[in-house]
Amino acid sequence: MSVQAYCQNTHGQNFKVDCRACHNPGGWKIDMNKFTYNHDSTGFMLEGQHKKTDCKSCHKSLVFNEAKNTCAECHTDVHGMSVGNDCARCHTAKSWLVDNIPELHEQNGFPLAGAHKVLACVDCHKSETTLKWDRIGNECVTCHLNDYNKSTQPNHIQSGFSTNCVECHEPISNDWGSPNFHYFFQLTLGHAIKDCKACHKTNDYKATSPECISCHLNDYNNAPNHKASSFSIICTDCHNTEPGWVATNFKNHDGLYFPINSGKHNNTWNRCTDCHPTNNYKEFTCTNCHNNQSKLAKEHDEENDYRFDSNACYKCHPKGEAD
Amino acid sequence: MRKLVLLVILGFAYGQSSYGQISDSVLLGTVSFKNANNVYVRFLSTEKISIGDTLFVKTSGSLSPCLVVAAKSSISCVTTPIKNCEISQDAQVIFRIPLSKISIKKPSPVETKKSKDTLFLKDKKNPADSIKTRDVSLILNKQKITGRFTAASYSTFSNIDNASLHSLTGRLSLNIDHINNSKLSFETYLNYRQNIVSKSTPEGYQTRFFRIYTMALNYDVSKNIKVSIGRKINNRIASVGAIDGIQSEFKIKKFFTGAVIGFRPDIFDYGFNSKLLQFGLYGGFNQINGKASYETTFGILEQRNGSATDRRYAYLQHTDRLNDKISMFSSLELDLFQNVNGNASTKTRLTSFYYSINYQPVRKLSIMASYDSRRNIIYYESFLGNEIDRLLADDMNMQGVRIRINYKLTKKIYSGISLSNRFQPDGQNKSNNFYGFITHSKLPWIGGNLNLNTNLNYSNYLESKVLALRYNRDIFKQKLNFSTYYRIVDYKYVNRDIAKSLQHYVGSDFSFSAGKNYSLSLMGELSIRGAENNYRINFSITKRIR
């Protein structure tokens, strides 16, 4: 009887790969041109730089399944564990350099857009190593506290402004003063004022009322007949924010006096002075527009009380209608 | 009776093994392989066989010369047949040991250290288990140089205010193992970056950064004792970062222990700072058992500024691979020292905790989940008093949960989703993110891969929605990889009704492998938002050092 000798495999007892996948009769040295073993079958795909790496860099012994297969087991963690051990979140086997940094920031709730897109990494990530990602969050004040403390136009601290910068500023705009900066009160047309103090008389900016009359009471008092005629103090009843105080509208005129926003006289006038030639708005004229005296006389030849007079017109036509 | 005894003796002797030594004068081998020119014969040991020796086969009860040894290894001979001697695979071959060599001591099959030629060492206790390789001291002590040098530039510029940023980077990693086949090795990892910015910068604004992450000499005192001197990041205690000084580690079986003494890099410029003394001890154990392995490290570190304690903390790191389906990793830092307003105490504070688990129940499906919690790290002596107050006032732990699932739908289509949530107790710094993708690889007709992905993010003040399409393929025998993509992004403020235009991105990148040692890549991107055009161009070249 014969006893079969015990056959030992250099690559481990459970190594079942055919020798010919890697070796050839020419010798033990691996000839990569004849190498047919598919490394993907191990579950660790040789991609990118791993494809060019020498086998022995990972396989420190000939027992192949002893090779390490997590990033940290072969690569030094230069991030000092500040981002855990999930290297694949940012890196690929192609290179340690990262090209999709803006996308990674979007996934963390801080898009590199607006003024933030031309920042160097170290402008925010201030670790001395330049590669350690200490916690900084995504709230503006984390990086801009100094800007908040130092601002004087207006003084944020004295004015009691919130440290929630987004209440006034836009993170994805290109500067601090975006067009929508004063979104709660549009600084346009007659309000396109650079000097905050023109409206904010005290340092308590929140105390400034957005009501027109709070700033324009003097204008109201000095305006012709506003007070005498008991005009509304809701300025927007007649005015918009165009400079010059041109009255463009009087919403209650129809109900109170004479229909000018409805009926026959709608869209027939441009300004109040079309019908009110003097500063005394109790005075009005119909004959400014209805000025064909002979024609009117002919139309009214059966009316005994007809007179070519505005008050007479109003007396018979209070609604601005022919009948 | 005599014949019977002889028969038993011969039978026993013959049955020892199919190859081996049946007497002091003969070695038995087996033909392991044949080709047109050579016959390979395997022995237990070829120590007594010389090139040119003759090997015999048994025919008709007598020995006939058949093969001549042309070359040999420690257990195998390459032979050429004599006079067209026909021999088959697995046939037995006999070598007659010359009288002059008979007294040579036989090598023990389990001998390790002394026999440098013994290739296989049978584990006496568990013969079916792992096989130890030959004494690898010769392999490990062979000089080996590996490394990589990369030069890269990142450029971003915009048509708004002509804003631009250019960042030039040079990076070198170099490992020289066993300098001149000695026990001394060298490693280094350096990075240089220069930023060129168009905007006005405040006084003292830095634009150049030269960083040495590692530059150390490592010495293998013995198989179980290693010493390093210089700047080095110790992978067993990675969160400590670089240590300027001496590190030593001693291993015995599955246990290890180490000590570090030196200095902490300067907290402003990462240079050498002799005031920042640090020292500590760590210990742990690791085990590899087939496909399972685990390693645990526990350490304590004291960091000083001058003679005062800056920080003192305990560190724990654990890696666990249960099998080829599940692996886990965790680490934590526990501060053991506090000094507020001059009141030093040993009050503990958990500054960092991280845990992750990877699970791959089947080849098609992989799941990763992680949790992390981090607080401000405070150096009580290095930081100014009001800075410490601010950090302690903002001492909430920022936490994050992440889960990622990748699934291979078919042989060519795979998909995945990733959910992450960052939060802290006061509701600040919130970020909820959803990422999903689907990829079709090896597209019919045109080849390459097509990837569609989307990302949705919700923070306290901004919502972003991204949709992207990317195509990439290898060309020129996989030496060149080309990809192109389009992304569309919609930002919306949470509490403000501001009309925003969509942001469009279009880009391409090329990666080229020039031989085994060179890689080049070029990436260009244009993004458009209303009248605003932004450009990004990244370029890099990498040279492998072998």
C-alpha cells in the first residue's frame, strides 16, 4: 500500500485557483502577458491606481486571503479620523485628488455657489494640517461672526440683528448687498436710498415702521389740501413709490366722490389735475374735457336747467353717466 | 515466515509516502508536470541532489536511469529525459544519494528558522488550517522603493467681477523599505500648495502651504519590535495625527503595545514646535482567523503646551471583519482633562465617536451605515480664554447618520441610494440629504457607462435639487478614459420667496495612462446661472516611483 504524501499549497489550504491562471512552465516568476486570473472574482476590483500597483504591495505574504482590503489598512489617514473610514465617499481608486468637490459640498448642505465658489479650501477649513475636516457646520455665522461683529453700515450688534444671516443676505449671491437684500421693504424707485439713516433714525433698525405715514407725515401735512380735505393717510391709496409724489390712483374716489376707476371715466384721466385744476380739490372741472359748448347745448336743448358749468354737470350726472 | 516478515517490512517501508525518503540512501520523488522538453519532479527536499545528477525509475524490479537534473529549487527538479525515456505524470522517481552525502542531516519538515530553503511548513496542530510560508526574513529585507509624485492645478474663474482662484499643488509620497537590504526603512508624505486669488485679501492672509505629514525612519529591531523616529502618523491611533518624535511598538503573538513620545505639530502652521510636548501609551490585540479578523487599540495621550496640560484623552479604535460579508469599524476619543478659568479637573467629555458597518449579504447587494458624533476639541493652554469660553458655550455635539445601499439589478445595471442626516440638539447646522443613482455599464453599440443621479438636500435655509447625467468610457485599450456630464441645479431659500434661475453645469474629463508609471487627467466645467458664467479647470499629472 502507499500513502499519498500531504500536498501543501503555498497560497493557503483553501486556495482553489488553477496554478495555470498565474503561473507557467517557464518558471515561478509571473509573466503578466500570460496572466489570466480575474482579480474581480475576489470582490476587490483592481481599478484605477490599484491596477498598476505591484501585487506585493498588498499581498505581504503568499497566503493571498490575508491581504487587507479596507482603505485604512494600507493607506495612512491624513484626515486624522475627522471624516471616518468611508474613503469612497470622496475618493476613487483613480486618484487621491478630488474633482467633484462642489457636488460633495451640496450633499452636505453647503453648496459652493455665489461668492463661495472662488474660495480656497483653507478659507473655511482652517485646520493647521489643511487636510483635517474639523466640524464647521453650514450656518453662515460660523465663518462670518467677525463680519457680523465688525459691520457698521449698519451696526449689526447695536441694531440687534439676528445672527441668522439669511434673513437679509443670500448665501448663493456674489456679494453681501444683493438686490433682494431689503426684501421686506423694496428699496426701489423713490426708496433707492443708500443711506440707511435716511429712514432708520435710531440704531434700533427693527423699530422703523414700514408704514408710509411714519416717514412722510410732514409731506402729508404740507401737501395741498391733504389735511383740509381729510385725505386718507394711507398714502398708497393715491401714490406709488415713484419719485415726485405723482398721484396715480385714488381707490376710494368712486365711492366717496365720483367714479373715476369704473364706468365711463375709467382710464380717461392721467393725473388728478386733469379734473382738479387748482390745489383746492373740492374744486373740479368737467368742462376741461367736455368742452364742446355748442354740441352740449344742442344735446341739452330740452333741459330747462342746463348750464355749461361743472357743478351743474355734477348735479345731474353724479355717476358720470349720460342718464 | 521469514518471507512474510520481509514482505511486511518492505510493504511498510514502501508505504511511508509516495515521495520521501525510504532509507538513508534513496530519495523518492513524483513527476508533477511534463512538457515537450522537461519533466518536473517534486521531492520533499532536494538538498542532496545536484545539477547533473541522474534520476531513476523502477522498471521490472530494477532501477533504470531516466532523467538528468537540469535545474532545481528547494523541493523540485527540472529534468531532461535520457534516451527518450518515457515517463508519465505522477510516476515515481528515485534518486540514489551518493555515499558522500549520506551523512548530511535530513531537514525536518517542520523546521522553520534555520532552514531557509524549506518552502512549506506544516502546522503541526492544525494541518488542515492555514499554512505558514517559509521564513520570510529574506523577502522582507529586500530593498523596495515605491512612491508617487503628483502635480496638479485647480482653477476656478467667473465673469462676475473677474473673480478667480488658482490652486497649484505638488504631492510626494515615498517609501523605501529595507534600505540597502537592511532593517531600516524610510517613508515620507509631503504636500505643497499655492493659492493665487484675484480678490483682495486681508493682511496676513496665507497663500502658500507646505505640509509634511510623514517623514520618518523606521527600524525593525526584530520581528516583533519596531521603532520609528521622525514625523509619523500611526495608523493604530490615527486620530492623534502626526507625532514628531519616537514611536515604538512591541508585538507578542496577538498582542501589541506601543509608546509615543515627542511633540505635536504647531497648531497654526503644522511646523515643528518644541513647546507642544506629547506622550502616551497604547495597547491592543489583533487576530486573523481564516476570513475573520479583528483589531482593537486602546491608548492614552497627554498633550502639553510648555509645562501645562493642553489636552489629555483616551482613545479607542476597533476594526472587526467577521467574515467576507460583514465588517465594522469604530473609534472614540474621551477627554480626561478640563481647565476652565484656571480650575483644572479630570472631568470627562466625549469629543468624538464614530461607528460604521459594512454588510454584503450577497454579491449584488452592499449596505453601509455609519453614525458619528463630534464636539469641539479644546486645547486649554493653546487657546485663548475667550476662545475657550466660546467653544464651551457652543459645545453641542454635531451628529450624523448615514446609510448607503448599492444593488446590482442585472449584470450591467446597478443602482444605489444614500441617505444622510446631520443634526445637533439646538437644530442648527441641519442637513438632510438624499442621493440616488442608476448606472448602465457596457452600453450596447456605443459601449461605455451611462449614469443618472439625483441629489436632494434640505438645510435650515436652503433647498437644493440636482439632476445629473454622466457618460464615460474607456478608449484606446483602456489607456484613455473619457467622461462628459450635464447637471441642472435648482436652489430655493426656505423662508424667502426669491425667484432664482436654474444653474446649469456641463463638463468633461479625460484620464490618460501613459505606461505603468504615468497618469494624466484634465477636467473642464462650465456652469451658467442667468448672466453668470463660471469655469473650472483641473489638471494633474502623476508619476509612480518604482
